Amino acid sequence: MTATTRRLGPRALTTATWLIALVFVFPLIWMVLTSFKQEADAYTDPPRLLFTPTLDQFAEIVNRGFLPYLGNSAFVTVISTLAVLLLAVPAAYALSLAPVRGTSNALGFFLSTKMLPIVAAIIPLYVISQNLKLLDNVWALVILYTAMNLPLAVWMMRSFFLEVPKEMIEAAKVDGAPLPTLLYKVIGPVAAPGIAATALICVIFSWTEFFYAVNLTAAQAGTVPVFLVGFITSEGLYWAQLSAAALLASLPVMIVGWIAQNHLVRGLSMGAVK
């Protein structure tokens, strides 16, 4: 292999990587461009690349009542994610660093809860929510999203906790550290990247969940995905307004992901290399 070939190899790989990334990012770029168009410009064929940018669509989205839906999504996502972390951390510790008889059965039970299609449970959940007066209530979504994300969080955190050096835990126990101190001051900092990755995945799943929200909420507790459905009308789709709404709906998750990207990469790679 010549020196020229060795130099071209990494460059070709880098170029191919950028091209593949551009293919995946192109729909997002197109959505951003369309959100700054007038509705007439969004329907042109062939598509119009040169246009006068406008913020009219974003103003229309706000006027249509987007902010309450955004607030509901933010509240449900934050509270359910915090509840998941509060429950998953001690559960993952018990299933990884302090296993007892029947641990494998507990892990299998957590996994089995993800095998039931949510459409099969919607009628019982609707009846229960109605009897508890939780229909069109954000707390119903908080409970359901917590239950939905908890099994995944326990499994993920268990794998992260298994990477914590046992010598560190034994030293803390010898020093007389109680369980809360052991969890949040000894294990927590070591497993922080994994916990951050788990939290981000829970945020994404809660923010984008649609089926529960559209069936159990109405005017008061609707979330962002429910708001986006309102653009599907008998007259067709309002492409520019829908793109603007989708951009506003995506920004919080993208910002959170950008802030936590270092922890996310480290968390998802924990345990990958021995």
C-alpha cells in the first residue's frame, strides 16, 4: 500500500461519513427551511430554495395556543423523568450490587412489562383514569410515562452500576457509609454518565409519546404531539405551519441532547470495552 493510498483512505471514510450524515439530517434541514416560508412557497413544485424568510408561521403557531401544550409536555416530561430516576436508582442498585434470591425473576418481570402492546391496555387504562377522575389530567400522563420508562431505566442503570468498582463500594461500607450516602456520594458520581444517558432517553420517550396523550387528554392536558395532529385537516396539510410547530416541538429535546451529549456518549459506551 502506497503512502498516497494510506492518506486517501481516512479522507474517503470521512467524506462518506459526512455524506451519510447529510442524508439523515436532510429532512431536519428541509423542515427548518419550510418553517420560514409562506404557505404558498411551501407548496411549489419544484421546491423553491430562494425565498424571503418570515416568522409569520411561528406567530401563527403561538396564536393557535401552542404554549399550553408545550407547558404540559415540559411538566409531564420533567416530573416523570425525575420519578423514574428516583425509583430506578435504588432498584438498579439492588439488582446489580446487592442481588438476592429471585433477582433474575425480577429482571424478567421488568422486561416482560415492555412486551404488552400499549393499544391492548388503553381501554382498562381509560376506565381506571375515568374512575379516578384523571382523564384530561397531566398527572395521568406522569404516572403512565413513569411506568413506561421505569423498566428500561432499571435495565440500563443495572448495566452501568455493574461497572462500578466493587473495591470502592466495600471501602465505603467499611467506613460505615449508610445506603443513601453509598448511592448518591459513592456510586452516583461514578455512574453519572450512565444516569444522564438514561435520563435523556426517558426525556425523549416522554416528550414524543403520542398514543396515551391522544386517548387520555383533551383540551386541558394535551401535549405537543397532540397539538401537531391538529394540522391534519380535511383541506390537507399546512406544511409551513406544521414545519414551524415541529421545529418548536423539537428544539427542547435537541437543546437537552446538545447539553448532555458528552454524558450521553460516555454513558452509552459504559461497559462496551473491558
